[in-house]
Amino acid sequence: MRLLGAAFATAVGRRGPLPRVPASLGWQGKQVNWKVCRWCSSGKIPNERIRNIGISAHIDSGKTTLTERVLYYTGRIAKMHEVKGKDGVGAVMDSMELERQRGITIQSAATYTMWKDVNINIIDTPGHVDFTIEVERALRVLDGAILVVCAVGGVQCQTMTVNRQMKRYNVPFLTFINKLDRLGSNPARALQQMRSKLNHNAAFVQIPIGLEGDFKGIIDLIEERAIYFDGDFGQIVRYGEIPAEFRAAAADHRQELIESIANSDEQLGEMFLEEKIPSISDLKASALKISHMCMRPYQGQELSLQPRYMPLTACTPTGDQTRNRNMCPNRNSNPLAIRRATLSRSFTPVFLGSALKNKGVQPLLDAVLDYLPNPSEVQNYAMLKQDDDSKEKTKILMNSNRDNSHSFVGLAFKLEAGRFGQLTYIRSYQGELKKGDTICNTRTGKKVRVQRLVRMHADMMEASAWSLRGQKFSRQDVEEVFAGDICALFGIDCASGDTFTNKDNSGLSMESIHVPDPVISIAMKPSNKNDLEKFSKGIGRFTREDPTFKVHFDTESKETIVSGMGELHLEIYAQRMEREYGCPCITGKPKVAFRETITAPVPV
């Protein structure tokens, strides 16, 4: 049983034995969450129930802490830990020992969880500019994002860099102003900086109930209610009336919210000009409710199995559908004004909270479902090279249907040599990929057979089938993935940014990842000449994984010159060389080869 418990703990993302929880308490009141949900055969889920999001921000804004809370409240992990690993464990997404020691994220980490029956694929990204390539390749394959802003520091330099990256890949996003519990927090100032420095049409969707040490909860401006987070770990969400002293401020900010949306949404703008007061459903309606009410399965189809849909307008609504039929987008109620404006990147909804104090995370998760796109709402294109010698390429729209009606197209966006071997992370854009299929690298023309197909939870390979009550535990690979899924393959020889298809000579290639040029170079060599083989092996691996880490040998100075995005970037690789390969390295300034030349004639 102890071995079984340890295996199960590893599967759900915990370390150590499973705690005992009284059945009467469940998981409330204790930092134990048994609500572990996952979809391993993701073909069971329609596009409407998938979100692919990233969490990005300036360094030390609370990204990884927020991700830890997201995983806890969704039941993905059973216990929360601190980022710097003071308790000897550390945050789940910071799996590297250097990350726990320094308290920063160095590598992007992927995971997935479930919230209200929606599968959410999450990539937690670094906040330091030296690791900007991790943000680039994450945003390249994601459909939406959360931009975290510190309530004390506001918009900082890396915040502006991340904003440019989101604009480059046209990624819709929400903003979460974090750390409202800290001394000097000022969300109004952070919002003003978003408008002035980032040129965002942004507005509060929530306002705080108190600040700093008096931060008690938030006020939902759309629903016009107060939200409190009770329990030892904020797991109990309680709703109440808006406190009397905040009612005037809530009314003013709600009017400001409506004006900001009206500036970017024509339908709500017309209501605003006609001096109509928008209702809750005019501003917000759950995208999942819309998909349920406005679509239904054909007769004879089972909803649990890859349904085909027909419009509900062809039938008479009953039950809940009758009560909520004003939410149907075919009617004139303008139900998704915030969602439409967010997807078009013309409006930025701003949410508030404190991840460390366990406040504001659950409403943010609801907003991910309500306002960020599913894979079918994002248009992705591949470039088709012509058969002739011309360099012209044609844009081909990828089909987001989760079936095998179209050929498979996927983009390898991250390489990683972990404890399980060489992993290649792939985002599927079209068709179906199954274990045992043969795929072709369109850049090199090489074919490779898919040996294993898995999904990762940080640095852990996930178990996909178990039964705790029956005392059975089994590990299975994912059998297939479809358009919109993110998975990892074993033993694929490729480079970051390569496109894979299941057809030979298809000529298709996805838009590659923007790779910035290195900005600093140093000389690096092993301290012991006997470690040259280890040094060469480590350098080869790091250059494959990180396109911004460049290496060349200077034939004149006889030095190995490594280039990167900053001093910290190169320092981390020197430390990893010692930790992972047992090869201590000496670093220093590159030598400069001086030459003499004739500059002026000399009289004889």
C-alpha cells in the first residue's frame, strides 16, 4: 500500500506520502485536494472544452505562485508549496534544482488540468529577459494568455517585452494584477500604466475590498456582488452584498468598464449611444453555456462521444434553455461583449487578487473559460511551398476539427532532454496523430515513427489510468491527439520550430518561432581537460534545446565562445554543466586578436 500511495502521489504531482483526511471534511479546511481530473484520450473533448493558455509577466510578479494555486484549486495537485522551496519541496512547475534555489523560473513548463469540465493546457514561462526564448515559443503555440502585473511594481520592462511578444503572435489575453496584499500596492496606478505604456484599452472587471493588510476580497463589477475567499487556503468562495462604503466606487468603475467595452465593440457601442443600460448577459455569458444552449447533438448521437451539432434555433427551448434563451448569440441580446472585444484584442479585462494569500484565483479561472478562445476560434495558417522553382508560398488555413478528416500538421516548439530521455513538445494544428504513426519533418524530409505519445506535468510523465479504491495503478501513454492538443514525443530528431506532417512532400510549414539574436559572449572551457567529452556533450544538448544559446570555436584565440541573452543566461548554463554533467567550467572575457596594418605612407 505504501508503494501504491507513493506511485499515486507521483502521478498527481505530489512528493511524499498521501495525507489522511477525514471523510466528513473532504478536502475543505485542509490543504488536501482529492479532485484529480484529467483527459488522457483528448479526443473525447470537443474544442469548446479546451483552452491553451500561458502565464507570463515580469520577473517576481507571481506567475509560478499563481500557477501553483491554479493547479491546487482545480484539483491537479493535492498540496501547495512555496516557489523558493523553503519547505524542501518547492513549486511543482519549478522542477529544476536551480529554479528552487534562486526562486526564479528558468525553463517554461507545461501541464494540464480541468476546471468546470474544461481541459486547460497551461505553460508557465520565465519572467527574466535572459530566458525570453521560452516566452517566445510558448506564445507561438498558445491560443490565449494571462499577463500578470505586480500591484506594487506595475508595468515593468519585461512586461512591455511580453506585451510585444503577445502582439507579434496575436494572442488574446487577460490581465491579473497580483500582490494586492503587499505594502504599497496600487492597482489603479498599474491600470494607468497599462493604458499609457502598453496602449491598452483596459478596464477593471473587479475592484478590491481593501488593500495591503486590509485586503479582504474583490467586487465583481459585472455581477455586482462581493466575493470572499474563506477557509484556510481560500478554497471556499463566498458571495455577498457589496459593502456600503464601496458601492459608489463600484458604480463608477462599472460605468467606466461599459464605456471601455463600448469603444471597441460595435453592438455594445450602439446600446451605449442609445443610452440603454446593459444587463449582465449583455456583458458576460459563459461560452460553455452558449455552446450548450445554442447547439445540441443530432438525434441518435451520444453527447459523451465526439458529438456533431446542429443549431438550437431549429428546436423549441425547454427547461434551463427557456430561462436563458436570451443568451443565444442568434438573438439580439449581445451576450458576449467582453468576450468579443477580448478575442479581437481591442479590450483588456483586468482582474485582481493575491495568489500568495489565495484570493482571486477562482474568478480568474472562470474568466479563462469565459473570455479566452478555444482552438476552433483561432485561425492558424501553414505555408504551402509551390512545386515549381518559385519562392512564392500560399497560406493554407488549418482545419481545427478534432478528427482525422485532414492530414496531421504539428509544430515542434520545445526540445528537452529530461530524465525520461529526449522529449519533443508538439502543438497539433490539424488532423490526428496516433501512437505508431509515421510523420515527416518538412524541413529535413526525414521520416520518423512515433514510438510514444505522452502528456507532461512539469517534469513528470503522467499516469493516465488508475483506480485508487480498487488498489490498482497503471501507467499508459496517450493513444492519440487531435488538433488543439499539446503533447510530447520521445526520440524525435528535430530542431525547435520544425513542422511535422503525416504526408510525404506535403510542402507545408508552420510559421516558425522568432529567435532574438544573442547580446553577450564569453569564453568557456572545462576546468579539467579530461572533461572535454562531457563538455562537448553538454554544449551539444544546450544548443539543441535553446536557439538563443550559440557556440563557436575561435580558431585564432583557440577558445570556445558561447553567446546568449545575458550574463544570467550564460551563468545558468555554466552551473548546469557542472550539476548535470559533472564538468566544472571556467568562464572569462573572450580574447581579442590584435592586428597591425599600414595606415599612412612612410617616407624612405
